[in-house]
Amino acid sequence: MGIQIFGAAKCFDTKKAKRYFKERKIKYQFIDLFKYGLSKGELANVKAAVSLHNLFNQDTGYYKRLNLQYIGSSSVREEILFKNPKLYKTPIVRNGKNATLGYRPDVWKDWE
């Protein structure tokens, strides 16, 4: 499958992740998360690797406006996340069944 980077074009950590793989001449596919989101299957795979709770960027005003801190049901939280890509922590970097959130070169070096 190869490396997939799901992120926002203006996100600093997403740019650093793209640069990390580019400098090492490792092919990757970039998907603009805010434009295309994750499919249900991709979300399930990423969730299995990093957990649903970790996928949320709790520092955004959007998270607070939706009062997600008070929603306990994981199925409801997952549906809200699926429909609102701006709630994801970025970048999400996938390599098959493995996934990371944020800039994680310490993990990626094992993928090379």
C-alpha cells in the first residue's frame, strides 16, 4: 500500500511529515483531510491503530463549540468525527495497518 499522509495543506506538522518522507525518497500519497476526509474503512483502520479518543484535536474551538467533551458514546463521537474532518489531529500517517498522529519520525524510521 505504501505511506499515506492525511493532513491539512496549511498544517505545519503535515508539511514536516511530507518533507520527512520526501527527503528520504520514500513515496507517499498525500490526501487533503479537510477536502476529502477519511472513508469509513480508513477511519476504522486508523482508529484500530491509535484509538478513537486520540484522533480528536481537543484544542480546537470547533471541538469545544460542539461540546464533545460531554459526549460519552463512542459511536456518536465517531459519527461526529467522520462528518467533521476539522476535528482530526493532523497529520495522520498510515503504513498499512500502522498509523501515527502528528509528527512522529521516531516511529516512521522503523517503516523505512
